[in-house]
Amino acid sequence: MNVSVVLFTADLRLHDHQPLRAALESAPEVVPLFVRDPAVDRAGFSAPNRLAFLADCLTDLDAGLRERGGRLVVRHGDPVAEVCAVAREADADEVHMAAGCSGFARERERRLRHALESDGRRLYVHDGVVTVLPAGEVTPGASDHFALFTPYYRRWSAEPPRSPVAAPGSVPVPQGVRSDELPSRAAVAAVSEGLALGGEREGRRLLTAWMSRHVDAYRERHDDLAGDVTSRLSPHLHFGTVSATEVVHRARSRGGAGAEAFVRQVCWRDFHHQLLSARPDTATKDYRPRDDRWRHGKQAEADLRAWKEGRTGYPVVDAAMRQLAHEGWMHNRGRLLAASFLTKTIYLDWRDGARHFLDLLVDGDVANNQLNWQWVAGTGTDTRPNRVLNPVLQGKKYDPIGAYVRRWLPELADLEPPLIHEPWKLSAADRSSRGYPDPIVTLADGLARFRRARGQDQAVQGTSQTGKRRTTDAC
């Protein structure tokens, strides 16, 4: 055999790439292939921020291949038809690709395997490329997946991940295989102004810099909204420009409480992928239905619009939503607060929030986005499904001097704590001159409405607008 094809999907890198390594071992030449699938556009997953980041990733991947004597072949169309066409053009007997976790990815693999076998060729699907452990590798005795994170984390931690493989020194590519033009970030409209740069080189640079500067402080400061010592690697993990397996190895080799706290967060990513793999319908359906009667109508639509625009009247929530609009990314603590406010304080369907996040997040992925939203909404795997995050208390705790709020809400920039977290205490004239809205709902009213909807009237008396806790679940 003289040629193999490598189909890149959510693994746009050369380091620690098992399918590429296997293809190079099986044939003297390979065709590195990426297929832009129009079905992704039709499904509404081709958000501008991800398309721009993808363009960076493909340009960088092509540059890395050219440094090794190769190039990236890009095609547009149905992946099954395009892979089969490329295999015929190159006279390739094998196609290698990474295993996916979603129902969409598994159906693509099934169709591709059938088409290739009908054409006398073989498909090799490699596990553990997108995640650290393959989805379904560790399971409890009585189920096909873990429904709770902590027992999954214990089992996951006890399983040593595979060793990362080095990037190849050369990638010989046969002549004559047609390629479409590489996409360009500049050609994508409506991209967030502060969107980060994509590509493997940038991902590896970011990983190295963060490991040397911030990982040791991660355990104590990962919720610090203004300090922002989070790794910001989530877009690179989503597109696979850095290997989750290599990230875990590098963190554990450094050691310390900060590194292990970070590894735990990487495990959350694997946890959600194994759950989605076992229950693909959780992308759109409640994992644990709560008989929610989500709000509808004109007022609900107005509240949703205020939330999207960062004009709810609760500064830390609005700051998070404005960061999302500007960067296509949001601090994890901000994501929790924004999601809790939508689903529990104004009691709107988690799917509305998840859709908006997918419209903007550069790291938006079905497993992590949808299942994190379900966790916060109480329809997922949270063991305290009725917990409500109080945005005032949370703002004071995780943005104590208001630096995060000032960064994103210039109309409040001159305020000091506690007023920066409670601007409704200003005079009516001052509030009006700033153009910042009053709260769209009081916390007490929002909490009472949520409790009634969940049948929890007897459990709580409510929470005051100032954030004084009256329930152990309103934190």
C-alpha cells in the first residue's frame, strides 16, 4: 500500500496525533484531509467566532504540514462523499480518523465505514484523541456511563492515560490531489472584536506560558473573575489544536495542588463526553426531567433579550454577558452565574441559553456546553438541582473590589463596593444618568417563582434583593 488518508475533525494538530502516526506507519505517503461539512451550517453550529478560529487552525495546520514537506487538502461537501473521492484520487486503501462522541460524529463514522468498505477500503477509528480517556472506557458496574462526576473522577484518575506521541518529522503527500482554498478569518463576518487567535502554535504557546506562570495558583484563584488565571485553553481543546492527554501529562509532571485542580477540570470535559456518548439525546432533552414549566410570552422574551445584551440590572451577570459578546469567550465562574440567572432567577429554558452561548462561544461544543447548562439548570447531573447562585453574593465573593464589573460595565466604573454590585441603591437621578437598568426582577421574586415551579415552596422563604441568604441553596 502506498497511500493512506487522515481525516482531521476536532483534532487540528500534529503533536500527539495517533491517526496521523498510524497512517504514516502504514503507508509511505498520506493525504491530510479536512472536509467542511455543510450539514454543520444547516444545523446552526457554524457560528462566526468558531469559523474564524477554525480558519486560523487550518491555516496553521497547513503551515505545519508544509514545514514537513506536506500540505493540507481541504474539501467542501458531504464528508463521506469527499473522503471516498479523495481516497479514489490518491488510490488509498486506508482512512484514519479520531473517534467522536456525539450522535452526529458516530453517524458520520458509520456512514463512512460503510461507504469505504463498499469501495474496497478500510476505516480505522482511533480512540482517545479528542478526550483523555475514550468515552465508555471506564463505567460503573450497572450502567453504560457515570451519572455523577465524583465517582467518575476517582475511576478516571486511577486509569493512567496513554503516552503522547511526538509530531512527525516529515509528512509526504502525493501529488495531484485537488484541494479547495484554505478559509480565511478575514472573510468571516460578525466576528467578536476580541476573539483570540487559533492554531496549534498559538495553543502550545498558550499552554507553555500558562503552565509556567499561573498553574500553581489555579486551585486558589480559578474563580477570581478579574484575576483571570484560567488557562483559556478551552477553544484549543475544542478544536484539538492541543491534546487533552498532553495537557494532563504536563500538568501532572509539574505537580502540586494547582496542577491537580486543573486536571480535575479536564476530567469534567471527559465526563461530559462520556455522558453524551451514552445519551446523545441530552444535547436537546433533559437528562433528568424536573417537569419545568419554563416561562413564555412577551415578558419572557424581553427578559431573554436583556440577558443576552447584558442589561439585567445585576452587574456581575451583565459583565459576563458583555465579555461573551466581545471575546467569544467567558470566564467559567461567569458562565455559572449567567446560566443560573437565566434558568433559575428569570426561569427561562436552558436551551435558550445554550443556543445563545453556541452562537458566540469559540469553544462552544455540544458535550460541554449543553451538559454544563443542564448541570446549572438542575436537569443534568448536579446532586443539588435546586441550588440558586445569588449574583450579588457571588459578585462580592469572586469580584470583591469590582474590577471585573468595571472592565465590562463602563457606566459603573466609578463605583466602589458594595454599590458596584448593588447599583439600585443609587438615587433615581444617578441611575438614570448612567443609563444602567434597574433589575429586571428582584432576587426574592425570582427565587420564589422558581421554587413554586419546582414544587419547593416549603423549602424556602426567599432571598432579599441585597443578597442576604435565607436558604442554604441560595448561595
